[in-house]
Amino acid sequence: MFKRNLSTLIAAAGLALSLCACAGGKTSDTQTTAQNTEAKSIEETSKASSDTMNKKNVVVTTSFLQDMVEQLAGDTVNVELIIPAGEDPHLYVAKPEDYTKLSSSDLTLYHGLHFEGKMVDALEAKGEAVSRNFPKDRIGTMDEDGQVITDPHFWFDIGLYKMAVEAAGESLENLNPEYKDQYEENKTKYLEELTKLDEYVKENISSIPKESRYLITPHDAFNYFSRAYDIEVKAPQGVSTESEVANQDIQETIDFIVDHKIKAIFAESTTDPARMEKLREGAAAKGADVKIVSGEGNELFSDSLAPKGEDGDTYIDMYKHNVKLITDNLK
């Protein structure tokens, strides 16, 4: 009896030890899997960090150029933006960290034509202007207070924007010659998309009756657009938002609105919409009923693209947004 009970106890103890061993084995396997997963994650993070460190740094001044470089170079370079999307480049004052970016960049691209007015010296010393190959007779000028001012808003002439793309592509190929074929392929594809965009703009703007084809904006950012697509533009402020807005210019714009029976005027994403309210009130005092096209999603993009993730955050989307807004309100 005692022997049988002892045998039973020994067997039970053996089974318990066996179960513990099995359970211990499973725990060990789970721990090993977790450790392997963690090691793989660390390795991937390290590789991604290494890839980022090995890429050349391209510093760009504006969201237009950020998009341009991303279209041409994809993820082969690190792109750093100086002037955040939505801010006015005419008024932007560089911060110490911006100059740090410039000094450590492998390539700096900027617009030129004095668009980045408060950073010109630093950019000319370090950077490459995408407008460097523009024919002189294609660069717009305006007379402001007896001075001839260069109009920097070339991106509203898609033909000139294509030249800027060519120049940026050349700079990127010189920076990364090993990616030349990829950059050439991307550039060819992008230029084809820009040709289609040009056709889209012509078709839509020409659908606006000639007697209604007037674009009133806060500052003179759309003269290249006017020249390319046969639409007259008028603004109370000059090509730079840094210039003063004279009462005479406001009054002349009001008279223009009234005389041409203009039914809609447009705010811009980087200027104060209150400026357009003065025009509306002045026109109303003369018996004209004019609508201000403004508010989130209803402003023209002029000196910046939209922030990433919003409508208008690429050059092509920005242009289509503007054209739709103009045609919807002037037809």
C-alpha cells in the first residue's frame, strides 16, 4: 500500500516537473521572439537613420521649391525648408537656425529675382537660383514710385516654371551624378504633367466671358498669369507685400472694380483679407455689389503652397485650386 502510494507520488512529481519544463520552454521561445523583433526594429531604425545621414542635404527657401525637389529627386535627398508654407516670403526674416541650415547644406536652391528679399546676400553667396537661365525678355518688371521693380512671381507662367524645373534638375544631377538617369526620368514625367496643366488652365480661363475676365487681388502677384492666359489683373499693392499701400492705389482699384462691373474679388492665403474689405466697402459706396472670395479653402495661393496634407500642397494642385476658384466666381 505504502509502495503504491509512493509510486503514485513520484509519478505525479515527475509529471509536474515535465509540465514546468514545457512551460519554461514556451516562455523562453516567447522571450526569444520578442528579443528578435526588438533587435530587428533597432536594426531597421539604425539603417533608416544611416540612410538619412548618408543622403545629401538640399535646403530650399519655399514650399514651391520643396515640392519641385521632391518631384525630381524623390527620397534620394533630404529636403529642408526655410520659409514655412503659409508664410509670406517677402516679409520673412531668417532665423539663426536658417543660417545654420544654409551653412551645412550640400545644395541650396532659391527662387531669385529678389523674391526672398531679406535673405538675398546669404542666398547669392551659397545658393543656386532656379531662375538663373530665364531669358531677360521673359522676366516681368513694374514701375513703382518711379523705380523699375522685378516681378518675382514667375511660377504663374508655367513655361517659366518648366525652365526652373530644368535648372533644379541640373543642380541635383551635379550634386548626385549617380542618380542622373532617375532624375532625368522624373523630370521628363513632371514636365509632361506641367504641359497638361498648362492646357487645363488655358481651357478653363478661356471659358470665362471676356467682359468678366478681371482678377482683383491684394498684391500684384498674378502678372505672369495675366500675360500667359489673357486675363487682366489689378491690385492695390505692388509686387512685394513689403511695399506701402497708398490711398490713391486703393481708390484706383475701387474705380476699376466699379467701371468694369466686377462681381468678385479674391483674398490670398498669405495676405490680410481686411484689405479686400476696404475695396468692397469703397465699391459699395459707389453702388457696386461685389463679393469677396475668402475664407478657409477659398483663398488664392500666391506666394506659398498650402501646408503639407492640405488642398493645394503641390504646385499642380495649387494651380488647379486657383483656376477653379477664379472660374467658379467670374463666369
